[in-house]
Amino acid sequence: MTEHAAQHSLHPLPSRPLRIAAAQAQAEAGDVEANVATVAAMVQDAARAGARLVVFPEKLSG
């Protein structure tokens, strides 16, 4: 076992599950402000639903 593996095997698993939200949105081409507002609203909604991680498509900023 490597030193790195040994160090990480000593840490307990997280005490709560990690809820992940996958978001899908239509980007407004060239309107970064609108796209950021959309992302912010979707992150807030996901957080209210218990998500601790939200993933978006790679080209959403427009």
C-alpha cells in the first residue's frame, strides 16, 4: 500500500450522503448575464431540494 493510500484509508466515510443535481438549461447565446441568472436560480432550487453539488452542461455561459 502506498503512503497516499494508507493516509486516505484512515478517513471515515462522509456522515451524510452527497445528493447531486444534474441541471439542464437552454443557454441564451451571447447573453452571459441571463445565463448566470439562470444558473444561480437553478442552484438555489437544487440546494433547497437538498443537493450539495449541481452539475451543468459545459457550454452554458453563452
